[in-house]
Amino acid sequence: MESSDYQKLAARTLTDKPGFEVSDKDIMTIWNALGLAGEAGEVSESVKKGIFHQHGLEEEKLKKEIGDVLWYAAALCTTLGFDMGEIMQMNIDKLKIRYPEGFSVIDSQKRVDKTERPT
Ligand SMILES: [Mg+2]
């Protein structure tokens, strides 16, 4: 699935928040940011229990929770007028600068994308 298709389809359910209008950008931004953090917490909790509590990783549950994270990320992008594909590309561009040969601890510590500022 293309990111733009996903963002459009996710936005289909970005309505009908009880008591708020979608056009209230600040409320929707906060709502989606909190939702994103909450769903990321659900992923973390599932992994924590799966590994540290030795329940085993529940792949289907993890897939659904990761999907919930994606939905809120898409919703936040839509609310803020961001193109999700552009955000994805920006992230990859940053990682290419930070880790030109793939991940390394040394590059992680250097974080050249943080120290090289355009003039
Ligand atoms: Mg969830």
C-alpha cells in the first residue's frame, strides 16, 4: 500500500470525536499526539510482557498495535497538513546522513545530522 493511499484511508475515520469538531486543529493535534503515545505504549507493553514476563510475543496482537500507531501517525500528519510520504522520505534522508554505511554505535554517538547545520 502506498503511504498516500494509507493516509487518505486512515483519514476516513478521522471524524466524529465526541464533543469536538475535526476542524478544531489544536484539539485534534493534541488528541492524535496523545493517541500516538498511547498506542506506542501498547506496543511497548506487549513486547515487555512477551519478553520479560515470558508470555511470548503475540505477533497478531503486535501487528494490530503497530497498525494503531500508524493510524495515529497518519491522523497527526493529516491534522497538521503533512504528507505522510514526505515525512517518511525525510526520515530516511536523515538516517542516510546519520548512518551512511548502516547503523553503527560510533555514528549513533556522532549524530552528524544534528551537528551539521545548513548556513
Ligand atoms: Mg491499540
